[in-house]
Amino acid sequence: NAGVTQTPKFRVLKTGQSMTLLCAQDMNHEYMYWYRQDPGMGLRLIHYSVGEGTTAKGEVPDGYNVSRLKKQNFLLGLESAAPSQTSVYFCASSYSRDSSQETQYFGPGTRLLVL
Amino acid sequence: AQSVTQLGSHVSVSEGALVLLRCNYSSSVPPYLFWYVQYPNQGLQLLLKYTSAATLVKGINGFEAEFKKSETSFHLTKPSAHMSDAAEYFCAVSSTGYSTLTFGKGTMLLVSP
């Protein structure tokens, strides 16, 4: 049981390049989330998904797109990377909507540097 | 709207000393409150959570937190710090039955011998 995994672990991009971050979970969770973590800012929610084929915007969605074609995978895309998107990206998943019952499980993170 | 404020971006303690990490919340509805820990180069893991049952919540690794509605606080404590407790700690809030979390900015705990 691998839990939540993220690919890649680290990536360097040039401004304007595109890339996709992959999150996979093997816990049959309905809910999946993408956060970014910046020094002194905590974690901020980018997008989330409440089930296969559905996505919703979080607190900081601009410049990102997501897709949830399969229940176990949640992809985060950067169409034209900007230096402001240099960050550590975390994926998380949970079984249900009710945060009183379910914990969010986090992946190990992807460090992205945009030059 | 919901938010959390963590007082102090860095807290330094000596090994064996009391750990106190402060968190105050703002929520228009009864909140669920969480403490997560992040060790270097790792993801976040749940330490403990308050979900309207007991106001004193015990978590892993000897940590506990007390929900105080009158003070809108959910401070994290541990009686005796270990070197292995050095990490970044995040307080988070969620609304009843709602799955997205709002995180605080984090507090880095430094433990010296």
C-alpha cells in the first residue's frame, strides 16, 4: 500500500515551458487535492476533486489546470510556467467529504523551480 | 469564511522543556481543527484533530491540544520536547462536513540539546 505518490520529485523549468505533475493514490479515495507550499505562507489549496471526472477551484487556481480522468489519479498542469510558480506542490487525498471523519493523506511533494 | 493564525514562525526549546505552539482560529460555524506535522523533505502527517467531541485531544508522539471556544484557540502542547520533534507544525481549520482545509502559515519547532 503506497498511499499517495507524486511524480516527479523535483523539476526545473524555464519560463513559458509546460509540465504536468502526477498524483496517484491507492486507497480508493474519492477526494483529491493539490496544494502549494511557499515559505511563510503555509499550504494553499490550488484545485480539488470530489470524484472521477470532477474538479473545482481552490484558493489559488490561476495559472493551473487539473484533470481527474481516473479515480486514482489527479493531474496538475502548468501550461506556461512563471517564476511565481516556483514552489513545493503537495497532493492529498481523503475518502469522504466529512473532515470530522476522514483525514487527508499527503504525498511527499514535488519541488518545482521555474527560472 | 475560516482562517487560522499561528503565533510565531519559529519556536525554540531545549530538550526536555515544554512545547507550546499557538493557534487561533476564526470560523462562522463550529469548526473542526487539526494539527499537522511536516518533517524535513516530507509531506504532512496528521498529529491530532478536534471534531466536537472531547475538548482535550490527544495525538501521536505525546502531543495534545485543547479546544477553547471562548478564546478561539487550539494550542498544541507536549510536556517534554525530544530532538525528534524538530519539524514544522501546521494548524488547520475546516467547516462542519466540508472537506477542504485552511492552513495556518506554520511554526518551525527547533529543539536544542
